[in-house]
Amino acid sequence: MHKLRFQRLGRTYSPAYRLVAIASRYPRSSAGRAFLGNYQPMHGTTISVHMNQTLKYLKLGSQFSSNSLRPVLQYLKFKSQLVKN
């Protein structure tokens, strides 16, 4: 079973995260199977997600971890508002 979770990068007080698909039994610092996006909470909360790859892993049965779900949903909500306008 795979999880879609954040992998921490960056320096001590300047975190940056990658959204990766990784087996659920591996720790956060392990190498992910696929790179799916970026999240930088300290720099104006920028997030980017590669939707085609993310949807591919979701169709295969992957689930978001509890910490990665909220920023991705906010990103999708913001992106859908841009498309409407």
C-alpha cells in the first residue's frame, strides 16, 4: 500500500516539502517512489502538484497521509476558483 506524504527538505527554520508516493511502512526520510509536487509553507504557502501522476497513484489505491491532505485540498480549491473566473 502506498501513501502520498510529505518528505521534508530545507534548512532548520526554513522547511520545504516534497509530495511523494511512498510505501506506507517506510519513514518520512526514505526515498519516495514518485515525486508529485512541492509545498513551501514559509514562502507565502506555495504549493504545486503534478495532477496526472497524483491521480494515477490515487486510482491505484494510494491514500493521502493526514498531514498532506489539507494543503493539497486547499490548492485544488484555489485552482478551481481560478478556472471558474
